[in-house]
Amino acid sequence: MLPKSRDHRLGSKTRRCALGTAAGCLLAGLAGCGKQSIVSPHSPQTHQIALLWWWMLGAATIVFVGSVAMLGMSWHRRDSPGLPFVGEREDLSQKMVLLFGIGIPVVTLVVLFAVANLYVIRSSAAPNPRSTSMTINVIGHQWWWEVRYPGSQAVTANEVHIPVGARVNLVATTADVIHSFWVPELARKIDTIPGRQNRVLLQASRAGVYYGSCAEFCGFQHAHMRMEVVAQSLSAFKAWLTNMAAPAPAPTTAVARTGEQVFMNSQCESCHQIRGTSARATVGPDLTHLASRSTLAALTIPNDPPSLTHWINDPQGVKPGNRMPDLGLSQSAVSAISSYLDGLH
Ligand code: CUA
């Protein structure tokens, strides 16, 4: 057994370590939040939402600080009669109650209502489709997003590409339960409701990748139902869309060709589509250009060869409860499929 003093030193070291880890996690969490923040707006409409948020925070801070100050002052003067500075004037204290209790709150709430519900709500509302340059359809699924470009064969998942600055009419619906499409830096939140089409204006002022999450509880993997919006130059967007619309490239290596055969002869093709092949199901995400996406399983894991192999091998271990079953394929079958899918650029 250790001497008591050493034991004690070890204890404080462990505590410091735990505190350090907690601080690290908090910082990492805050850094992660920064990527998906309503106060980091990148479109005209989210700029207004953020401005409204800061004004509300400012007003609430004044009220809070004022109330605490008055509470403190009343405690400090608990034995003195009357008001500070003016003394015992009944008419004045009644006026102050009317001003701070009714006058200022009514004016503040009316101004807030007018700005939020008459101005900001309109400027961030669903756009007139004629005022937009393109339409994108987004369909929520448990637990991923299907993305379609009307007028093009392009279908993808969890990644919405848009040209920088373009006003996009985003039409959202669902294949199953209610989800909510929300990319806080670019647009306000819209629910995807069965049998309905909700729209929102999607626009990015600057090129970049903007992250979002499903914002309506939709079942087991709600937290892993994320999406990203890639805002790029018009020429890069057009090149991307042309590639997305094309059929899948043919496998180039022997192992990838084996992988294609295994894919087509196993249960993979009963759920997925790979355009240009016999796989035409639309239960799971379209895999025609899977290798061009940056993540798998709705931003749960990166899209690199080891992660892809791990995903096919053990989808329920990576994302428990998701709709992709463990097919019990052999190791060689899994790596062949993985090689095939890795070539689908
Ligand atoms: Cu979809 Cu929560």
C-alpha cells in the first residue's frame, strides 16, 4: 500500500487530469459548435436572424442586470424608508412601477413582435420560385437525406451542392417520419412533413462547407442525421452536377470488377441504386458516385477505404439501429465491394 501523502498526490494529479480532459472536451465541443452556429451567418437572411438574436440578447441582458441591481439595492437599503435619491414620494414610486412594469415591457414586446414577425420572418420565408435560380429537392429518411436536382439525373445523399450566391428554392419532404432540415449558417429551419412540401430559401454568400443536423427528433439515430451544404463557384458546381448526372464509371481493376459482381448478386442491390447497372432500388442512398462524397452514414464517419470497409462489415456497430443490415459477408467479399465502391467517383 502507498504512503498516505503519495496517495494524496496521486489523487490530486488524477483530478487535474480529469479537469484538463473536461476542459479539452468543452473546448472541442465549442469549436464543433462554431461550425454550426446561428451567430455565424453566411446568407442575407441568416444575417438578419443573427442580428435579431443579438438585439434580443442585449435587451434581455439590460433587463436582467437592471433587475439584479434593483434587488441588490433593495436588500442594501432594507432598513431605510423610501426610494434612493428621492426619498418617500408615493406619486413617484407609482410612476416608476407603471414605467418599468408596464410601459417599457409593452414597448419592447411590440417592437420585438414587429421586427421578428413582420420583417425578419418575411425576409427569411420561402422564396417566390420565380425569384430563385434553381430548385433542389431534399427528402428526409431515417436517418439520412436524399438530394435530387430537378431537370438532372443527379441524385446524391447528405451533401447539397449549390453555386455561391445563387438563390436556391429548397423543397423538402420526407419518406417516413417528420424530420427538420436545418443548416443554421445559411437558412432557417423547415420541417419535412409526410405528404407536404415545405420550402426554404437556401443561399450562401461565401464559398465553403456548411453543416447542419436534423432538428426534429425522428428516432434512434436522430443525432446522426447530419447534412452538409457545399457552396462552390458556378463552374465548379456545373462540373459537379454533370458528373453526378452521369452513370457510374465502370470498375477498372480486377478486384473492383469482382466487387461489382458481388454487389449485384448480394442483397446490396435490393436497397441501393447505382445508375448504369442493374441496381435500381431506392430504399437506401444512391451510390452512383459514392466515392465523391466526403462522409458515410450521414456524416457519421469519413468516406475513406478503411471506414467504408468497416461500415459494410458492421453497419449496426457503426450506427446502431440504422436500416442497413449486417449481411454476414465474407472478409474477401466485403473488401471487393469496398474496392468497387471506392472507384465510383
Ligand atoms: Cu431526422 Cu431527426
